[in-house]
Amino acid sequence: MKTLPLLPLLIACLALSGGPVLAAAASPAAIEGLDALYPELDALYRDLHQTPELSLQEEKTAAKLAERLRKLGFEVTPKVGGHGVVALLRNGKGPTVMLRTDLDALPVEEKTGLPYASKAKAKDAAGAEVPVMHACGHDVHMTSWLGTATLLARTKDRWRGTLMLVGQPAEEIGAGARQMLADGLFKRFPKPDFAVALHTIATAAAGTVQFTPGYALASVDSVDVTLYGKGGHGAYPHTTVDPVVMAARTILSLQTLISREKSPLEPGVITVGAIHGGTKHNIIPDEVRLQLTVRTYKPEVRKALLAGIERIAKAEAMASGATRPPDVKVTEGTPATFNDPALTKRLVAAAGKVLGEKNLTETPPVMGGEDFSEYGSAGVPAVMMWLGITEPKRFAEAKGAEAALPSPHSPLYAPDRERSLRTGVTLLTTSALELLGKP
């Protein structure tokens, strides 16, 4: 396979896409090499977009990526923690650098109108048939990841160490990273010195990158609370123990954890997203179920809020004369995503030399969550960066009105394909080269 000059290749990558570019000329050989690569990546993206698979069902997606990586010379191990893929490219002594992509899609019906729009359907965990779409950019992540694998496999004379590619299942349900770690990800395979990932974001123009040193995304916990009362006729409330009133008091009291028990300088959110109870206007039910999402950054704040939820639920039940104590269960949970500050600074500096410093901007943390955080919690310095995906003209028109741009999980989520893919490949490749050893 032909070895290409890497920096000119990256410059050409952006020049051909109409994205930001350094004031340097790309060699014809590099442009010719990219022309040979990009159509393959574009075809892969379209294929992945049209054939999405739900969390824990990513078998065909994983197989497609594994096959391509084997052809590039990687040692590939499938079915790690479910449908996870681990691929190693060993190239002498040096650091081990992990690049992670997620594989799964969402139960969303695509409404973009694109010629390659997903029409896929699948059975969800409950057995219901649902539409499926890559509405969170995981198809961009996978294609950028494989493009990076291709470039680095072709330029092994420019780096030393071990490139570790991790294709992770079930990110959308916060389970995949934990499953892979439980299946020996950092025991059966080399524990990486660094871990890097990207995530698409519609509130930034394609061709740009955003970064957040330190806490970047929140921990996410799903909490189910069941409150028990004594049902009866709505006309005779004195003969009952009303769990609806009990639930109302609990919901209001939970907010005191945020306003009165947590430091106002520490971020935290408790949202009751669902209430289930009762069947008819004049019937007081026996029980009411609440579904909560809890978001924090620091582990100690997370621990305090979860303990506080259980305490308040039990106290309100006791105050109401409940027939039994409530059930409080944390059903899903991921830690906060912490971007190692020194590593973030290093990668931003390297990417700025290729993408242009003006195209990398620092952005505040958000209360969304990502199970990429599990790798950092396992002791690996890690960084996740945001990849802008909105067509620049459209982004400029919408500036100041971000609600006009489709958010992740929207049926209208449609990345500016070519700019996004080329910038994603450039970002991941530059990051890997910065961290891997030099010949």
C-alpha cells in the first residue's frame, strides 16, 4: 500500500472539502491519495446511515468495521462486551493510544428527506417494531474512526507504538463501555496510555471543533421510585392513603436537594420525567411510580443527591402514613466525563496547527452524559472533543437562534457530510500522531 506524506494529506483533506486550511500547498500526490480514499469513506458513511442497528443489536455494524480493519492489517477481536470490536495495530515500542467510536443507533423515524435516509426498522427490547436512525452522529464517528485507521495504517513509518481501536456498542443506553470493561477490555488487551473520542454537535459549523478541559459532561443516573398507598373511591379520600398526593409532595421536596442541600457552586439537576399512577378520575390508586434523571459532575455531589432522593421518598411516605416504605432503585448510571486538562491542551495545540487555531474553540460543559467517561474512570487519561456538523452557511444564518438547528436525537439530524467526515478524520489522525511515538 502506498505511503503518503501525512501533513500534506491532512491539508488536502480540508482543502478539497471547502473547510478551513493552512496556508500551505498540498502536493498532487497527497491530493491523489485522498481522492482514492474519500469515496470509500463516503460510501461507508451512506451504508452505515442506511443500515443502523439499535443498542445491543449492532452485530452487522460491528462485522462491517471488523472486516475493513482486518484488511488494513489490524489484529481484530470481535464480540467484546457484546458486539464490541477491539482492533490493534502494533508498530514497535511506544505508547498505546485508544480511539473509540460508538456503534448503536436510536429508535427514531428519519425525516431528513435525504436520498440515503434510513428506512430501517427493528424490534426493540420490548419486542415492538420501531424505526431506527443514526440521529446522534454515530455514523460520522465510525467513518471518521475508520478513515483514521486507514491513514495511520498507510503511514506506519511516521509513528511508533500501538494503535488501539475500540468499537463500542450500546452507548445510547449507557451500558456498552461498562460491558466491555467487564469483559476484560483493559486486561485482555493493552491498557492504553491515552483515550480519545469525538462527538458530533449541531451547534457548531462543520469544519470546526470545540473542546472543554476538565468536566465536560455530567454523570447520568436513572432512578425509579415507587410510592405505596391504599386505594379507594375518590369521593371518600379519608378511607385511603393517597399516593398521588404523596408523589406530589415528593416531587416538590426533591428540588430542595438542589436549592438547599447542594452548594450553589456545584452543578446538579434532578428531573422527574414521568409519573405513572391511577386509571380513572374517581379512583385513588394503590401506588404511583416516578422516573427520575439525575445529573452531576463531582462524585461526592452525585452520591449526596442519590442518597437524598431515597431519604426524601421515605420521609414523605412515612409522613403520609404509607402502607409500606417506597422502593428506590438506580437502574442506569454513568460517571461524569472528565477531559484530562493537560491532554486536552496538547491535542488542541496539535489540531490547531492543521485545522487552524481559529477553528478550535473552548465551550462550557453540558449536563448531557456519555459512557466514554467509564474509560477515564478506569484510570486512563481521556479526552472527548466536539465535532461541528452543521453546514457553515446554515449555521451562520441560525447563529443566535440555536433552537433552529436539529439537536441530537432529532429526526431531522443531518450532518454536512463531507466537511464533517474530513474534519473528523483529520482531528482523530492528528490526535493519534501527537500521542504516538516518533520514529
